[in-house]
Amino acid sequence: MSARDLNLGILVSGRGTNLQALLDAKTHGQLASSLRVVISNKPGVQALERATSAGVPTNVVSHREFASREAFDTRLVAALRDAGVEWVVLAGFMRVLTPVMLRAFEQRIVNIHPALLPAFPGVHAQKQALDYGVKITGCTVHLVDEGVDSGPIILQRALAVRDDDTEDSLSARLLAEEHLALVEALSLLEAGRLRIEASSSTGRTRVFTLPA
Ligand code: GRF
């Protein structure tokens, strides 16, 4: 992939601190890509306010208005395409995507997850890590495939778990790492420094980081 500015669409469901990290990175010149649209599956969430304050167009596509996940995804694809989006970022987007979205943006959907995958996929990853008793956890930026948090890993950041951590304290420290990881992954992407390659021996797709 060669270096170029990307047209990004951001999908959100809630407070949007990862979105804010991208907006701030744009402001500070750490990201050059264009944030074409922020789409939420829930009306009235803080992420929409953050986008509006930054002058990024918003759209609400409520999953409740669709009879199936596929119908919802078909509308999402249309909204993203209308906005000229090439790459999609899931920034706290709490819906599982169907092949409708995955085919439309094949290997062009990025997710941020608050655990060191493949450990602790799914919801409440921070609680899963605490309950298990791991001493190191972290966050993962990965490409989205048909599984839940199972796609090719772009990058990870590790974090020590403290004995007195609660779900809230661990989540708060992890969130700061997520913001750094997401911006770093997207800047590698726009610099053309990610090589996505399927292994002929394992069949698994891996993402390699090219030197600057
Ligand atoms: C983050 O922890 C993210 O990893 C997870 O959902 C949370 C979203 O937070 N997928 P925010 O909406 O970006 O503040």
C-alpha cells in the first residue's frame, strides 16, 4: 500500500473518546486523512456531539429500524459510500457486522479492542482480564473479519494490571493506550506502511509493518 490520504468513515455507538483521539490527531497534524462521516447506530450519543463540534458530518442509522442485521448493514454501506468512504474505523461501535459490510469494505475495516487479542474477545474485555488474573493486558487494533475480534492484528499496546485495579481503573488506563494505538495504526495505514499478506502455510492473514 502506498502513502496517501484516506477517506475515513467512523462508526460509533457511545461516548466517542476514540473518535475524539482521531479528531485531535487531525487537529494536531498527526493524521492527514479526511474524516468523511461519523455514523452512529444510536441517536443522541456523545460521539455525535464530538463530531459536530469538530465540523465532521454525522449520520444516525438506527439498528432498531431494520428487520435484520443484513438490512442494517446494507443501509450502512450506502451511507458510507454516499460520503465517499474508503476505509471504515469501528470506534466503540457495538454491533457485529455481517458479510454485507465485510464484502463492501473487504480488509478495509479497522477495530479497536481493549484486550491483547486473541485473549478476551467480545464484550467486557477488561473484566475478563481482571477475573482471569492476567498481569499484563492491553489493546489491539485489527482488521475486521467474519469472527468476533478475530481479524488480522495491526498493532498492540501492553499495559500492566495492578493488584488493586477495578474494572473502572483498568478501563481508564487502557483507554489512554487505545487512543495512542488507534492513531498510530491509522498513521501507519496512511503512510502506506502496512502490508497485508495471507500466509500460504497457515491460511491466516497477517499484517506486517514496513520500515519508515
Ligand atoms: C473502547 O474501550 C473500545 O475499545 C471498545 O469500546 C470502547 C469505546 O469507547 N470497543 P469510546 O466510545 O471510544 O470512548
